[in-house]
Amino acid sequence: LAPLLVGLTLAVNILAIGSYTGGSLNPARSLGPAIFAHQWDDHFVYWIGPIVGAIVAG
């Protein structure tokens, strides 16, 4: 049951933020396109968000 819940959680997250981020939940994966396209607007969210989320959850 746990793998199913993890998959559903990931799917819901991608569907919820996909229109804003293109479904990218990995900061390292978002870094390459940002470097290539010189688009740094709000890129810090990919790095700060998971850290703050982990601190709040802990």
C-alpha cells in the first residue's frame, strides 16, 4: 500500500504544480534548463522550498 500512496502523492504534486513548473520536482533537473535558457526568475524556489519544507516537517 505504501508504494501506491507514494506514487499517488507524486502524481498529485505534479498535477498541482505542473502548469507553474512543468512538473519539475527535482532542483538539479531544473538547474540545467535554467542555465541554458538564462532564466533565473524564481529559480531559488527549487532549492529553498525542499529545505524549508524538511525543516517545517521535522
